[in-house]
Amino acid sequence: MAVAKGAQPIALGGKTQEKVRSPLRDAWEQFARNKLSVLSLVYVILVVLIALTADIWHNAGLVDDPIYQHRDPTSTFSMAYAEPLTCTQDPKRMNPQWCFMFGADTLGRDNMSRIVYGSRISLTVGFVGATVALIIGIVYGVISGYYGGGIDNLMMRIVDILYALPELPIIILFQVFFKTLAAYKEKVGPLGQIMIDINDSMGGLFFLFIVIGLTSWIGIARLARGQVLSYKQKEFVEAARSIGARDRRIIFTHLLPNIIGPIVVVIVGFVPGFIFTESALSYLGLGVNPPTPSWGQMIATAQEGGFLSRPWMILWPTLALGTTVMAFYLIGNGLRDALDPRLRGE
């Protein structure tokens, strides 16, 4: 008896039958063959755990306060600051064990603690941006592709207009607008004041989420629409219609499970793009509000403070940003190979 690939023969009632593995298990085994993708996944999980447990490390006396300055902030920069600082300068504080392992910036703030807490900003922007893009893009694309006709034409013309606009300049313009709005808080209405208060409480992330959410869903919407158009004429969808299944059941039971694979691959690739966007905005002074630590903000501070005499100021945040972005790209490549049967050589 011929046994299908990926199946294991089992005896049942004296007869040999095939034990077929689930598609999820097949995808995981295919993903596990890509060693770089697996190592990248382990690295990302480690970074996420470090970001989530940053306060625990700080309370345990291992990492420093990321905004504490170990020198007078009114002092001017000089070559004397290139000398290593020690945490024992302030006997009133709990001096952490891992203080200044990655050096300090021009204000005497510990680089290691700022990188650890800065990972929270980058990962939050990446995951929230991807979630917003996924939800809005799938809803918009599925409605457009499933109902078609005039609804599809109208919705896709809106997408075409938005797609033609340059994304990064639009994000910068919106951030400049929101930063200016926050500077004139007393002149805006109650709703604007509430939004500014929320943004301040989040260290400047709220407006950043709005800006990314306004522009990130367009590509996902086009992909979801194309997938729905290719599947809605399939036999299993026609069979569901013939037995009187409602549109909601067809969409959630028959269409979404089939189109979600390619969308997940693309959305994982969006995460490093959002992380890089946040770093670029923080580098330009349009990201999170100081003194909230951010990798892009640390790179900008290193450039202003003379990184040639203090190379560690730009080395560690650049290394953290580069490795995290690369890890997400490698995970996306592994998911693409695992979820697309055409790339398996089968």
C-alpha cells in the first residue's frame, strides 16, 4: 500500500491506514529546517522577554535607571567625559551591578539600561503597528474582494490614491502636526487635550500609533482582496453558497483560513519596517518624547555628543537595532518557505 509523503501507516482493525499530519505540524517542521530562522526566532523571544522583564531587572539592582544622570546635566561636553564613570558616585542610590557595561552617554546615563528599556519602544511600535495593519487591512480587503462590483471599485480607488502617496514623508508631516498640536495644548478642544494627555502618558507613542495606523494597512488590504478574489470562485465556496450559508459564515469559515497564511508572512515582514520607522523618527526628533529611551534617539544623541571619541554610544544601539530588524526578516523568510507549498520542492 502506497503511503503519502508526510504520513505514517498505522494498523486499525487489521488494516493499515494512513495517519496524516496536520498542516500546522508540516509548516513547523519545514520552518525548523531553516536554522537561521529558528535562531532568529529564539533571539526575538529573548529580546521580548528582556523588554517585558526590564522592571524586574531594575528592581533587583542589576540594571540602572535609564533616565538617571550620573553628572550635572548643565555641564558641557569635554574629553574628560571619555573617562569611565562609576555607579558609586552617588551613595544615596542603589548602585546596580551591571552599571556602565556598555558605557554612558554625554549626560552620564547608562547605555545598557537605555538599550533594555528602548527595546520596549521598538517592539511595541512593531507589534502594535503590525496588529493595526492586519486588522484594518483584512477587514477592508475582504469586504472589497468579496462583494465586488461598485463597492470594490470605490474602495480600491481610495487605496490607489493612498498608495500613490509617499509613506515616510506623510508620517513625518503627521508627526510634525501632532508635535505642534501638543505644544499648544491650551488652545485645542477637550478631545484634543485628552489625546495629548494620553500621548504624554505613553511617552509619545499614542500619536505614533495613529500615524502608523493611517498608512500601514494599504498593502495588506490589497493582498487580502487579491486572495479573496482567487478563492471566492472555488468549488468549496460555491458549495457553501448552494446550501444557503450566509456571507459571514463563508468569510470566517471558508475564506479567512485559506488567505491568512500569505498575509501572516507579509505582516511579519512589516514588523522590522515599523521598528525602523520609529527609530528614524526618533533620530529626527519626531518620535517618542525625551527622556523616554529609544534606539533611534540614542543614535541621534551619539552623533550630537561626538561618537568618534565615544564609539560605544553609537555601537550598541545600532547593533541592537540591526540585529532585531534582521531577525524579523529571517523569521519572515522562514515562514514564507514553511507556509508556501510551492517553495518546498514538493
